[in-house]
Amino acid sequence: MDSRVVPRLLTNKIKQFVRQYPIVALTGPRQSGKTTILRAMFEGYRYLSLEDISVREFAENDPIGFLKQYDDKVIFDEAQRVPSLFPYLQVSVDKSRKLGQYILSGSQNFHMMERITQSLAGRVAITRLLPFDAKELKAADLFEENWMEMAFKGFYPAIYDRNLSPREFYNSYLSTYIDRDVSDLRNIHDFRAFRTLLGLLAGRVGQLINYSDLAKSVGVSQPTVKAWIAVLERSYIVYTLPPYFENFSQRLIKRPKIYFYDTGLLCFLLGVMDPEAIQASNLRGPIFENLCVAELLKRNEHEYTLLDFYFWRNSSGKEIDLLHLLNGGLSIYEVKSTSTRSTKIMKGLQFFSELAKGQVKQKTILYGGSESEVWNDVQFRPWWA
């Protein structure tokens, strides 16, 4: 199936920004569909990939001549590859005062954002395209009701476009993109140690990050582990969920938790051979939790809701899996892989709600079932809803 027929939720926001800003930047992981969506949306724009050596050399060696030739309605893919071009883009848009003059696309968030803040602040709208979310797959009739099927398959467009084996795709993705991009962002020589760290992070998904323990297990320093995780986050491979620091007179945990942006890659790193293996795995709960967190992250970016997510845990182990600010209060979530609704799994939400003394505006349990229902003031929702 051609990914161009899959409606991407971000499309309308990009179109809006093209009418409001001279430059629109689209970032996201490799293979998330950035090139596809831009070429489909902007057929009247010229497309240039700055990974093309001849194009890149032209832009680097003669940026003024380059932008004279490509002066309006141009998509620059992998724009972070030519950082010296960004100041000239600023001059060009300030001189022309045209809206929608350039579209920048890139897969390395750190380098893109660094160049934008240095040269293009106030002139560019920033959007992020992650792999498919459940709403997009439902609209294209590509959604599986069984959450284990979805978690194993993952959400990268190529898997759906070409009916690829998830394990074969993620094996190639790991070697072709992750290793290369990480090497570009940071001079990593010991890829065996780096791959070991990736495997350890997968095995500890949904847990607090223990940098000291990871460093000992991998055989590198704590600063190295922190730097490698930062690179993975900048490349949209992993996500570190920060703690919420409002203490409500409680001693709090202050370390972040680790998740993967895509559960297909997570399952590959865990050695999951098929969806049925998830059912019997002791990581069934963490995989489902990651599925829910990733879905919320993707919907947040694709619908441009601009929410900041956190978790909350006190020193005695009481925890809220996810929360965000909502209308001057808090929306809180518990994640349970069970398909059965019960009052027992509502206790954590009720404890926090009482502790927060009226600050909680919405309580939701994301669970493994398929029905939406409200019990008292708690919403039960399927992970995709």
C-alpha cells in the first residue's frame, strides 16, 4: 500500500504554517514518512536532498549562487547536512519577505534545532513527524485490534507500504540508520558496547534510568552512557519521560524513565519472534505501557496539542504512569495491559487524586480491552483511544 494514501494528521498544521511563516521545518526519525508527506503536499515545490554529494557541495561552496538558483518554493531534505547554509536562508527570507518560501526536513533533531536557533529564530515553524499513530492507521484501514499484533509490527510506514517482515525491517533499520546517525552525531567507535546499551534499555523499558548500573553493565563511563542516551533521544529512537516535581508533601523520585518511540524496534531488540510471544513474556506489561506512551507522544506531535508529559512516583513506590497539565489542573493516566475493567486498578488514580486536593481534572485508565466506559469519575479507554 502506498503511504501517500495514509492520511497524516500533521498535514493541516503544516499547510497552516506555510501560510504564516517563511520557513517550515519538519523533523522526525528516518523512515517516518517526511519526504513522502512533503512531496505529496507540495507538488509545486522543487525538491533537493542535501545528502546528494553534488547538491551538498554546491550549497557549501557557493551558498549565494545556490540560493539564487533555488530562491523560492524549495524543499531542502536533510537540511542539517549543510549548516553553513542557514545564515544565508535567513538573509534570503528577510529580503524576500515571502511566506512558505522554504521547507526544511531533517532526521537529526539536535543539529536541525541548533542551526534553527542560531540563524532562523522567529522565521521558522517547527513540526515533528513520527511513525504512524493508531488514528492514522485506522483511517487507512490498516489497524489491528489485537494490541500485541500492533506492538510487534510497529508503526514505520515502510512496513505497511511494502508488507515487510518487521524483524527484517528493524534489523536493517538498526544497521542502516541508527548506527550511521549515531556515528554522525557523536564519534562512537565501540558499536558493540553501544548495541549492548540499546539492548539493556529495551530490557528496562518503563523503568527509572540507572546510569551507574548501565555504565557498569556496558563497560563504559556514566558520562558516556548519558551522552549515548541523549543521542538516541535526539534521533527519535528513545524518549526519556521526566518526573513531575510537585511533591504534595511527598519525597519524590527524580530520575527519568525510558521508553522507545516505536514498539516494533523495542520488540526486535528484546528478541520477540512473533506477537504471541508477548503474551507469555514477563515484559508484556512494559511493552503495553510503551505502546500507550508512544501513542500519546505521536498524537501530541501530529495533532500539535503541545502537551508536556510526566510521571509521578514517591519514595514509597506510589506512582502515576503519566500526567499532563489540563485546564489549570492535571490529567492523570494509569496503564494496565489487562483487558478486564475493575475497581482494583483504579486505586492508584484515587490515591493521587486525594493527594492532589482538587487539582486532578481527568482520570484515565488505558487498558488492553476494546471498550470505552466511565466508572464513577474514571475513564477506561483502549490504548488507541
